[in-house]
Amino acid sequence: MEKQSSAADCGPTRGACVMGCPEGINLSEVLAGKQSAALGGHIRPDGDCVGSCMGLYMYLREQYPNMEIDVYLEEIPDAFRMIQRTDEAKNYIPDGKQYDLFICLDCGDERRLGFSSPLFQNAKQTLCIDHHVSNDAFADINYIIPDASSTSELVFGLLEKAKISRSAAEALYMGIAHDTGVFQYSCTSPETMEAAAELLRKGINGNDIIEKTFYEKTYIQNQILGRALLESILILEKRCIVSAVSKSEMEFYEAKPSDLEGIVSQMKLTQGTEVAFFMYELETQHFKVSLRSKGRVDVSVIAQYFGGGGHARAAGFSMKGTYHDVINNVSARIALQLDQEEMQV
């Protein structure tokens, strides 16, 4: 099937030209006649990934009881286990499994699906719901709005509001809260706040969700955060802050990748800086890099240059090389944007 157009084709206007029409997609029409559907999120799932996948999963299980529906996710961080039915998420592919429909959520490209990518490739039809500006509309049907706060907000917009259960509302609220930095980031729009209000009206405890999944940290998480902040350095005339955690340090603290969530956002708060970038070693001389910007630098451009993706103020990618190689390569791209802006001024 030929790929259909996405919101990314139409510029930054929120809600414009999704699949070539302003009204977007009708989820019930996409599901019509399907006997089975699988949902999948990106590798190293974060709050929005888990929230959008589990929120849609619970809604579909409740509204389509005769349809076979499964959700595939890598190991879900413990903090997100308060969301109901997360124990039903599969982290392996059963032999010979094929679905009528595969719904890809919060993934900018097929590679980000990780282990569930074969299910996407073998599905009879595919649907992508996403808000990453770097998404190139890789599914058969694409619902992509780069200006949306989160994939969870997009999922909320596709569902019949009266039929959203409290458990599904909890998942979607968590996803929206995480990708907006608890409604602080610039991606938080009036529509975002309206969606959150509707979910709160389902009787969920929004404060509890935010406290337990966003703010609360384990002892290990606080230790590794302290180490990252202590070892951080300022570069590019103190306009950029950088820190890294090596594989050996991860092993020393017995930390998992999910324990590093939020470190780069904390670094971004450093006064006088424009960009923060944090990296940790996946394997020897192979780093996962996360970038955050206060606005002057479009970090999605930098991430795409190095084969990754994301948003203007939050993006990431992987890079091989030494610690200094990564710093030199990334800082050069940051400096390029900062210098161009200063020339324009």
C-alpha cells in the first residue's frame, strides 16, 4: 500500500493535513474487519511510549472484546508499573505470529521499534501514531502531528471520550504529563490542557501519577544523577553543558538505562546555558546521546544529522567513538547553529 501523507508534509500548523485531510483518521474505520491487532512502542520505553501504548491497548481490549489484541514493549521501568495491565505487555515475539494490523506508537522510524519490528513488517496493514518531527511517514497509514505535546494526546484525540475507562485515562495522563515535563514545556498547548482535564474527570489521581512516575526517584537514580551533575562540564563559552556516564559506572551503581531518565532535563536548567547533552555508554565506545534545548538550537536537526530524531527542544541518537569524539562532533553541530543565529542578529 502506498504511504499516505502526514502532518509533517504540511508544516508546523497544529492539526493540519493529517493523511491529506484536516479531520485526521477514524480509528474505528481502520479497525473495521480486523481480527487481530498488535501495538508496539519504541526501544527503552519512556512515559509517553508506555502511556500511549497501554492507554490504547486497554481501550481496544475493552471496546473490541472479540478482537485479538497484544502490546509489545521492551522492559517497562518499575515506576510505570502503577499503570494497570502493564504485566500483559510482551517483550518477545511468539513463533509464527502475524497480525491484521500493527499500530506503531511514539516511533519516529521503524528501527526504533526494536524487537517488534518483524511484526510491523509482516502485518497486513500498519498504522503509525506519532508526534516526532523527524518521522518520515513509514507506515501504510500515518497520523503524525509534530506540534502535538505527546503521542498520548494524539491517542486521546482518536478515542470516543465517553468510552475511555479510568485505567486507560491513567495511562494517557501519565504519557501527556511526562512528555510535557508536567505541563511546563513549550509543547503544552490549550488542547493539551483540555485533554488532561478530560482525563482527570474520569476520576484519576493526577497528583499521584505525577509524583510516583515523574518526580519520585530510587536511591540508585539519585546517586547516578548526582554523579552526572558532579562530573558535568561547560563548553562553547559556557553555552552548553555536557555530562556522561560510562558503562563501568553504570555497572558500579547497578543502574539501568531507565535509571538515567530525567538527567539531561535537570542539566538543561543550568543558568546561562542554551543546550544540554548527556550520554551514557551502551557498549564500549558506543554512546546513547540525549539533547535538550532552551530554544535557540533546534536539536532535532543535530539528531537527524547523526541518524537519530526527535523534537526541536528534545532529541537523541546513538554514536560510536570515544567520549571526546562524541563531544567534539556534537558540539561542532551545536556551535554551528549558535554562530549562525549570532550572525543573523
